[in-house]
Amino acid sequence: MPENDQSPYSPRVYPLDAHKLTEEEIAVAFAMTSRRPEPFDEIAQQVSEEKAADFHERWVLGYGHASVAEHAVVHLAVENISRLACDTLEDNRLASYTEKSSRYQVMPPDYFHLPEELKGSPHATAVYRSTCQGLFSGYHRMLHDSMEYLRRTRPQREGEREGAYNLRLRRLATDACRSALPASTLTNVGVTANARVLEHAVSKLMSSGLAEERVLGQQIREQGRRITPTLIKYADRSAFLEDSLQREWQLGLPVSDVPTASPVSVRLVSFDPQAGEKLAAAVLFRQFSDSYENAWQRAQAMGQEERLQLIDKLMEKLGDHESPIREFELLDYTFEFLMDYGAYREFKRHRMQSYFPQNLTVNLGYQVPGLLIDAGLEDEFRSAMQLSEAGFNEVVKVSPPAAQYLATHGHYRRVLSKMNLRECYHLFKLRSSRQAHESVREPVMEAMKLAVTEQPQLFRWLRLRDYPDWWPFSR
């Protein structure tokens, strides 16, 4: 073809109008390109809702091409569910969630879920209700008193408006006082997910041991079917998931007692002692047309500095807002965290990791927020924790799953987390910042120190917003 002749196949980028096409029709138009030569917009003109349903019945359901469902995107507004149920809803890696924040909003009285599991026991119901009401009352008292303390100790800045001043103080107060809120506290969450993820989320919710989550799964399925009727047609409870979730309670052993004042702790469970060689081998594999076996042998023959220089060439221009090269994903670190429930709810937002939380309990102790200690409210907070624990120990006799609702955001929870080196860079940088909440910053800083101490050279390219005193490299 002459150089001046323009190719008839010039690149095009354009949206398919979601106002003119249903989500299922868009999914079909994208999927049919594997078998049709026409442009997407021409295919879309030929797709009707009936044809879309027929396509999905045949190819998605009949032949198992579930990836087609990833092109259909659903936006759902979910309101007035417990924090506990919200955790299960958000436990899907490939979706987006924006939740009502207990750090920036004041929760109203009686803003908690009452579980179905307790309906057969008037005593347990009364204990549960009085526990939640007592926790919310304590939360509001501490909010009032901590605001009074802040007004005395943090004066209004020059030129700061009264409204902005009150908002600044309220954020500090709500941030601390939310630790007294139970997991039964209600919340709202906006969800954006494709139909494939939504189907899995529905199955997980409908297989839960908690009635609230099963009902939520049914509601999401019903609303999702209005948008993608075929793609989540068979979303239902899973006998496999149901059995595995129930066994958590049947096989669970009593947790060991931990002193109430136990500090936040982190343990580095495992890491790869040959991580440096593996990283270098992966880089060599990508750069040269050779087998991995030969790349591995070559990486082993290198000295440590030679391997680091190899990676330095790829990492030297890493920007402040960029991620390391994909080869970092080959190296894994496994941590065991003990963090409070409020910190866990922020930690789990890093969904690229694999995390495994234990069931909520009140037996692992709790953390008293620093602001409440400074404001002279430590005794008030400890009374709230004692109320939570007494209620938990009564309700657990009737329903261990429902007792979780009475654990507070301040109670510790154990979490096992496996993350690759690339995710470590993201987590450590974001959550070690002074802007991060202290309850999640402390365990992340401890995890970072453990990993850096064991394999310092693999973190030489990590750029932090706020470096700790022990950082081993020049800044």
C-alpha cells in the first residue's frame, strides 16, 4: 500500500450509549465481536433485548462463557444494612464500593440492625437491644464531651469560619468515638459491579449463616435482574458455600484470652528467602528470549548488587503516583494482624490482597482512642466496652453468628493477609502516611518494619510520604 494511502481500518474509540442500550445488549454487542466482523455500533443496531437474552442463554449459560457477563455493569444503592452485612457484600475483589463514613458523620440513636436469629428468645432480644441502645447513648455522650474538650484545647484558627471550625472538631470527635459503635450499626453503600461479580456476591450472601445477609442477597438479586435479567438469572444459594460457612461455627475453638490493654501486634508469618533471585529472574525472563529455567540460573549466578542494579534500571524513573513493575507480584508476604474492627474495615479496602478474618469477638481486647484518654473519657469508653462484652456473652448462648453484631469498632480482630510485593508498596505508602487513621496506620507501620527488616533491599524503591525514623535508606 502506498505511504500516502490511508488504511480503511483506522483506530476508533467510542462509547456504546447506555441510554439507548440495556446493559445486556451492550454485553452482547461486545461478546459478538468474536464471531461477527462488523464494527461494534453496527452489531449493536442488530441486537434487541430478546436477542440479547437468547445469546446469554446459549453462550453464557449453555456454554459457560461467563466472561461475557463482565461487560454488563450494575450500579446499586444499598441502604440501612449493618456494618457486618456490608463487610460480606464488599468482600468481592473486582467491584467498587463507596460507604457512609462513621469518621465524618454522626450516627443517629437506634441506628442499628436487630437480627432475626434472636426472635425466638425474648431475653436475648432484650439484652441485644439494651446493649445497642447503651452503646449508642455512650457514643453520643462521648461525642458531646470530646467536642467540649476540643473547643477548650484547639482554638479557632485565624480567619476560620464558625461552621468550618465546628466541622473540623467534629471530625476529630467522630473519628475517636466511633470505636464505641457496634457492628450492628447501619450504613449505606453504593455498589458498582459487573454481572459476573454480582452473581457471585448474591450467592455468597444467600449462603450466609445470618438472616440479614440472606435477605440482602435476595434483594440484590431481584434488583439486579431488572437490569441484567439473564446474566444473574441463576444466582442462588450455594450448598458448597453454605456448608463451608456453617463449619466456621461448628469447628471453631474458643479463642485464647488476651489482656484488654494488649497492644496492636503484627507477625510476619512467611516470606520468600529467595525473593531477590526470583525478582531478577522474572526481569531477565521478560527481557531475553530464553526459558525461565535459564533466567533463574543466571539470576542465581549474579551477586546481590548486580541483581539490584538490574532492577534499578527499570525502577529509577518510578513516579510518586505509579506502581512498580508487574514482576513484583511474584513475591509474597503473609502477615497475621491484630487490629481493631474499625481499622479492619479500612484495611479490607485493599482488595488485591488475600485476607482471611476470624469471626468478630470481644475476647481479644480493644484499643482506647487517644483523644478519649486526653479528654478524660477513658472510663466512659471502658464502660461501653464492658457493656458490649456482657451483651455479647449473653447473646452468644443463643446465636454465635448474631453475637458478632455486638462487637464494637474498638474490639480487636485477627486477620491473616497474603500480599505480593507490588501490593505491599501500595499499602505501605498509603497507610503509613500521617493522614491515615492511627488505628490502621500502626499495624501497617509495624508490618512494613518487619518486611523491610527481613529484606531491606527489596524496598529500596519504596517512596513514602512520611518516613519513619528507622528507615534504612537515604530519603
